[in-house]
Amino acid sequence: MRARKTVLAAIACAAVLVPASSAFAGSGPAPAPDKQRSAKSTAPSAAGNPLSARAKAAGVCDDAYQIGTTAYIDRGGQHAASVKQFYSPDCKQNYSYVWVWQSFRDKVKDYDVSAAVYSYSDDKFHGSRAWADTNLQEIWSDPAKTAGQCTAAVASLRAPGEPLAGQAATSKRC
């Protein structure tokens, strides 16, 4: 009798410890793409946000994403700006993106900056835009119709009183 009670107690405890079902993170259905997109921020960021107001003003397509490496413009031995290349599969266009670091902006109030997409295929700059005496932090080039070409994002940054601009180019993408 005692053995039977022990076995029943063991079975009851085991039943409590065994879950009726299991759930794992990411095992459910993925949200619809339109719900994912609507949850995205429109704030500018160092990573580059194609939904920001400045990106929209430059004609950047919503689905643009970074391709290639990030390049840096250094001034005085420190990063002053990041340069990235973006590509939109829907629009089949490339963009150059520049983010001027806050540490540089704190020291230099107005500067000259430019952004473009360089094509290795035709040895030309596409979508070029330039600003003089600006304090913008987020800079997008115009759309470059360079899909199918080998490209890199290029940018320059010049502080007042400097004879030459700092420059950077991202990795070559084909």
C-alpha cells in the first residue's frame, strides 16, 4: 500500500512538472510587412533612416537599406562623420548618406558637406548634393540611377578655415 501511494505521488508530481505545450520566441507567425513598416520611426539616426523627413525630401524610397561598409571622415584624429551607401530594390536607386557626429557639430557650428554616389562603371558622380555653411546632421544625396553598376557612396566635410575637405568612400558594391 505504501509503495502504491509513493508511486501515485511521484506520478502526480511528474504531471505538474511536464508542460502541456511549449512556446518558443519567434515560433509564431511573422507580422505582416505593412505592420512592421508602420511601427518604424521617422526620426533621423546615425544608422540612416529612409523614413526621416530629410530622406523623404531627398526622394529616398522607403525600402532603402545600407549596402557595403560604413566609411568615416576624420578631422583632428577623430571621427567627424559617417558615410553609408543605401540601395532601394523597389526604386532601383542608390543613395549616399552622411551623418555628421555631434562631437564635430559641438566644435564647428557651420561647415561644408557633400554627398554623392560614385559609379566605377562610368567614372562619374551621381545624385550629387552639396551644402555650404550648414549645420545639418543628416545628409542624403539625390537618388542615383546606378542599379546594375559598381558604386560607392562618397562624401566630403570641410570646416571653416580649412583649405581642404576631409573625404571618405564606402566599399565598392557591384
